Amino acid sequence: MSLTTDNSFENCIKCTACTTYCPVAKVNPNYPGPKQAGPDGERLRLKDPSLFDEALKYCTNCKRCEVACPSDVKIGDIIQRARINYSKPKFKLRDAILSNTDLMGTLSTPFAPIVNATVGLKPVKQLLDSALKIDHRRQLPKYSFGTFRHWYRKQAAEQQKFAEQIAFFHGCFVNYNHPQLGKDLVRVFNAMGIGVQLLKREKCCGVPLIANGFIDQAKKQAKVNAESLVDAVIGKGIPVVATSSTCAFTLRDEYPHLLGVDTSPVREQVELATRYLYRLLSEGRELKLKHTPIRIAYHTPCHMEKMGWTAYTLALLERIPGVELIVLESQCCGIAGTYGFKKENYETSQGIGASLFRQIEESGVDFVVSDCETCKWQIEMSTSKKCEHPITLLAQALAE
């Protein structure tokens, strides 16, 4: 599959700001950095595709290079397209397992207690390390015993009674790993007089498939999701919200840029739940919250930084009476989805996140808050603090 390139690399002024801000280049000498891998490399690859450098696999697609770029060069897109167009990936069972989140979730949730206990055993972790190269030091996410969609089916009729509705793109994390977040979202929106629907059909947003080179499958899933977004926004006339910053970013921007699946007709009606709630509250809607005396630190996920939506989440958190909020210095946690699970990337992953982990430990907070599920996994594994989603905090602070 070949995707056309854009010409934004021509705007590169060779200032190296992207490389300065790149979290991978700081800790992995094998990665040439986004300037060389992106605009510089693109000029060479267009002349001769054989000049593709396999070192581009170290890019995490965090988009911090694009945030830093003063010339609006789509550096992350250039690198990802180069990997799609020029790399020759070999099938790896590990990558297929990590990428097929719907399949693994469907197989695991009915047996979640057994699966969770088994993969936590030291001999099993060593086996996964030696056989599949999933690093034994990485804590694997736990599955829920039953999915969010299964729980929702019992709530569907009640949700339809609300005059105002939104559709919820729950993503794999809520459905298979943490249904409580989905339940919290339903509670918060219901408290504002809004019912929550699910999309007609929903597949994994495709980020792990893109990252591991399964582009055709990612495109198929993107088409299913795009059709469901259109059905909700245009067919039913209701907006779509997500709790995952990466899912929201992918649906809005990565589908057309990387997969050629156009979501532009509905893009402005697909957004993060925190941003949508902020807008409602700023328009005068009420959400009654009780005094909650806690000290929290907010970590900005990379794709949240790219979208520029951090301020909405912070404004929501500051609405909770009694909350003391510390905003951590914005930097990558290092896990980057499936990237940090791989044995060859583990040291880089932890090296990227090291200064963030120190910040968290020295902050003296009760827990950390973030809009990204994989950031949650990384922070909880690498620090002594729990990490919660902002929606969960709002749900816990709802006045009875």
C-alpha cells in the first residue's frame, strides 16, 4: 500500500527544534532524530526509496516534533508514511497479539481472573520475554471480567429517555480493561441531563495496527468507525465524545493523513469528553460537585499536547471544590502504546519517562490524573502513584 506524501517537508528551515524536543532522540543514540528521519530523509527517499532507514522504527509518533516545529512541517506524518510506504515488515506473532486489541479483549474478558493471574506470574512473564520478546519487566494491563458494552446493554433503554444525547466512542481500554471509566462517563453526562448512546459499530481506533505495520487491517477498521461516526453525527445529529486522547486524535486526524479515510465531514463533532463538558459548563449548564479535598498532579499526554486541548481538562479539574492541582511539566511518559511493551524498546521507554517519574514522586500528590490509558499504565507501573482519568474524578465528586 502506498500513500501519497505532502510537500510540507519543503518548509523545513533546518532549525532542529524538532530534534531538541524529541523524547526518543534524547535517550536512544540509534535514532537519528525527527529532522533527519522526517524532512531530510524524505528528500532522499523521493529520489531513491532504497535510502529508507530502518531506524525510523524507533519513532513513537508522539507528535512532539510537530508541536515544536515553527514551520508547521508534518514531521510525524512524514515519518509514519515513510514506514508505511517503504519499510518491509516481517510478520511477528508478538506484534499481531499487541495490535489486535479487539480479538485479545474478546478472548480474555470471559476468563479475566485466570488471564490476569496467569500473565502476572514470573515464569509466564519470562516465557513471554523469551518467546515473544514482550519484556518481562513490563506489567501487562489487566482485563475486566465482562465488557463495558455488555454492561451498557442493560442501560440502553434508560439512556434513550433523555431528550439530549451524545454518542460515546469508548475504545478498547474502556471496553475490555476499565469499564468503570465508561460507567463514570455515563454518570457525569446523565447528571447534566444528557443520555449516552454507543456507536452503531465500533472497532479499535487502529493505533496499534498502524504502529506495527498492519495498515490494510487498520484501514478496514477505520472505515467501519468512520461510517459509524457519520451515522451518529449526520444520521442522528448527535456529537461523538471519547475518553482517550489518542483515540480522539486518531479519529479526527490520523485517519485522513495516514490511512486515506476521510473523517473531515464529521471532524468538528468528534472530540474529547472533557472538552465537550467544558463547553457545556461555559455556556451556563450546571454540574453539581461536592467538596473533595485532594492533591492531584496532571500529566499531559502527547496527543493531547498535539491537539492543544489540555486547558479544557485543567479547567474542569479546577471546578472541583477542594482540589489542589499541580500541572506537571509536559513530557512524554515513554510507553507510546505498544512501543514500550517490546523488549528492544523497554530501556528507551523507561529512559524517556524517567524525569516524569521523578516529578511525580517528588510532587507529594495523592494521585496523578491523565486523559490517556497507556500513560496510566506507564505511570502506575513506574511510580508509587495511582493514575485516574479526569472523568472519574468528576464522577466521584458528583453531589449526591
